[in-house]
Amino acid sequence: MSGGVISKEKAEPNLTPLLDIVFQLITFFMLVINFASDNYDQRVNLPDAGSARPVEDDARISEDRLVLNVDSEGRLLHGDEAQGIDAAVQTIRHQADLVKLGLKASGVKFDAATGSLPTTIILRADKETSFGAVLGIIKACQAQGFRKFALKAMIRS
């Protein structure tokens, strides 16, 4: 009687593609989280308001928004720099031009007669900012065609 050698080969799954996909998903979510928080500058201390309510309802999530941060001295915070009113007007003009280009690229007609852009300006002004500085930023936005505004505040509990 002859006995044969029985080889026991064990099949193991290749986990390399699975690990690659998991790594790519982690990287994607890290990037998305970073970009979402860039709009909200931590240097701005929002005022307290008893009647404040969240802006992010279902209708506003789908519309185009532009977040402007204003520090306690009335300067527009754009990236790492604080801009005075003249530089802020240039930045707002540039943002309006970008919105117009986006509308043109998407095929949406911009009504130059009314000059109204569909973008909502979310204004985050520090609680120490003077009303005149906030009004100056709002007027600069209106001069470029922005008509919808939302002011941010902390909910007083």
C-alpha cells in the first residue's frame, strides 16, 4: 500500500485591494472635513442672540453660499490676512465675478438689468464689530449684485 503525500494548501484572501480602498475613503473624508471648516474662522467671536436659529435647513443647503468673516476691527478675514474696506471691496468684486462665471458656465442666464446674483452671503461678524463696518461690507456686497444675506449669531441658552 502506497501512501501519498497530502498537501494542505490554505487559501487566504488578498487584503491589499481592500486596504487601498479603506485608505482612499479615509483620505477623502479628511479632505472633505477640512474644506467644510475653512469657511468658519475661529478668530470671529459671534454675538449672542436669544432668537437665533440655524440657517442650514433643507432649502438652504442646496443653494449657493458665500461666507464672509469680519473681525472685531471691521476687517474682512480672507485666508490668513485681514483686509481693510478697500481690499475687502476688491475681494467681494472678485467673488461676484466668480459667481457670474459659474452661472455662465452652468448655462444659467444672469439678468444684468436687475443685477441680482442668486448667491446668499452668510455674514459672520465679531460681536465687537461696529455696525458701520458691517453696513460697509453689506453695501459693498449689494454694489456687486448680492441681494440675499444671512447674519450668523450664537444661540443663547
